[in-house]
Amino acid sequence: MTYLTPATGTALDPATLDRAITDALSTVRRNIATFGTQFPDDTTTDDRYLLRPAGQGFALGANRGWTTTFWTGLRWLAWELSGDDRFREAARVDTADFSRRVRAGEDLDTHDLGFLYSLTTVAAWRLDGDSDARDAGVLAADHLMRRFLEPAGIIQAWGDLQDPKQRGRTIIDSLMNMPLLTWATEQTGDGRYADAVRRHTVQLHDHILRDDDSTFHTFYWNAETGEALRGGTEQGAGDESCWARGQAWGLYGFAMNFRATGDPRLLDAARRCADYFVSRLPADRVPFWDLVFTDGADAPRDSSSGAIAVCGLFTLAEVETDPERAAWAVDTARAILGSLIANYTPEHPEDSDALLLHGVYDLPKSVGVDEGSLWGDYFYLEALTRASRPNWRGYW
């Protein structure tokens, strides 16, 4: 079998990793002091996080939206890496607010409940034995199951389930929300959750993954008949292009869900997503915001997609049945991470509130372009954790 040429990049030696982790922990520690129990916005503004805006009945800095989880996840990671109980105490305070949020029914009309509760209540149960957090995590899984559509066999993505513009629509990010349901099956023994994971991931394998190994960002089904309709994009360059963060979600998400289900189609999908993603990387190994762009393009990079892909490649290596492919995945992950450390982090930690610079949230809507992001920071620190601790057990 022929594999892509292993990636090249900045050497990732133990000293480089240690310095990167030290710098990242310094920033997380400073942000705890700055923000306290409040949550910042999704992305930085001129490299500084502002408080999450008030609105829709929420106060300034309140726990709403889909990205607050990454703020808490950073704190759990920082505690694992350092043993400093200041990080654990901050993570516990955040987690208690996520437990309150799901019980209060605040801002739950989203498939991103998997993001929101895997890195908060599930992490707290796994790391801290927090039984209240466990119960809140199962409740979040129950809320997520309300979005499962028969007979399409998918979990709908955004918004009101009755909204005709969103009805029957899912997105590639949804693969990252399935581990909450897998965990809920482990906790309760209820096979409904696992069945939803199995059906949903096969639908994405069959329809959101294209024949050329690229992916659609979004795909629609007829919610009543289950007929597959069409693919498209919300945040990519075009319906037929390949949004970089979506391809990274596909790589990581298919690999995780293969681990959960054992379905060989999902391992094949993860491999295909990885090959396509890496084949479209520019010389410094960090992607442009859409993979339609390559070296020489006048387009922004998205460092957060690179960080997600690193975590996905490490996960792919863990589940790989082919040792040669597993070694390639590790080598490539380390090469991308080396470039992120060398070229996409602040020169000094105090230069930014973000761990990772030069990301893109939503370029078509001019949101968070060339800024840090909460998810970019989280996946960067997860990547550092995976690189430095090969046996680390993730929260997903």
C-alpha cells in the first residue's frame, strides 16, 4: 500500500514540548485570574478575549453558546499537565455551572451538547469522580437524543427542530458530539444512545464524505422519508470546496467513532479524511481556512484546524490496524504540531490571551478572522498533552 509522504516540519523535541506546555499553562493561569467565573467570547479581538456578550436573557460573561466548554476543558487539561489545584478548582466551578445550565434548560437547542458536556461534566466524572456531574452529563445526552430524527437516522444540527430551513440538516462537526452518547450508554446500559451513534455515523460516512475523500460541511435529509437530499456549506469557500475545519472534524470524529463502534467503514473514513487533509497542506503544514487554497494563495490560515487534525491523527494512530499507517499518523501529527508551536503561538505568553494565533471562525461572515479561538486553544493544549503523554486518556 502507498502512503502519503510523511510530513516535514519543525523538530518536536522534548525541550520544545516542555516550553510550549509551560507557556500555555502560564496563559491559562493568567486567564483564570482575569476572567474569574465569567466566560469569554468565542474568539479574540486583536488577540485579547473580551467577555461573552450579553443577550437573549443572558448576562455579560454568561455560560451560553457552544464554545464555553473549551474554556473549561483547558482548565482540566492544565490540571492534568501540572498537578496545580488552582486549575482543578477553576474547572470544578465551571463544571458546576454546566450542571446548572442543563438542569435549567438554558440554551440547549443544539447538537453541540456533545461538545458542551464531554469536556465539562464527563471530564469531571472521569477525573474527579463527581457524581452530580455524571448525572448532568446523562441528562445532556437525553437532551441530545431529542434531536434524533427517524427515519433519516441522523441527529439534527442547529436550532429549532421545526425550523424548515434547518429541518433534516446535520453537519460534519456532529461527529464530535457522538462520544457523549457513547459515554451515556457506558453509564446507563441503555442501547438507544449507541444505536443513534451507529446510525448517525454511517449516514455521514455514506453522504457527507465525498468520493474524492473531501467532505461537505453540511448535508440535508428529508426528515419524514429519510431520503438523502444534498450537501452544502455554511463556513467554507463554496458548496463543493472543502472547509478545513470540517475535514479536521471528520478525521478526528470518524476515528473516535470507529473506536466506539468497531465499524470498519469509519476507520476507512478517518483514513480518507486524513489523507486528503494532509495532501492539501502548504509547506509549513498548517492549513488555509479552506482546503481549496494551497501554497501561494492569498488567504488566511486556520491554525485551529491544524490543532484539531493533530488530535485526530494521534487518535487515528491509536485505533489503526496497520502499523505503517499508525506510524505515519504520529509522525505527521508531530510535524504539524511542531509548526504550530514555532509559527502560530505568541512570541511571549503575555502577548495574547490566546494560546494559538491565526485562526478563522467564519470567514464568509467575517467573524473571528486571523484571531485566537477557544476551540483552537483547547485542541492545541490537547495536542500538546497527547504528544507529551502518549497514554493519556481523553475526555471524549
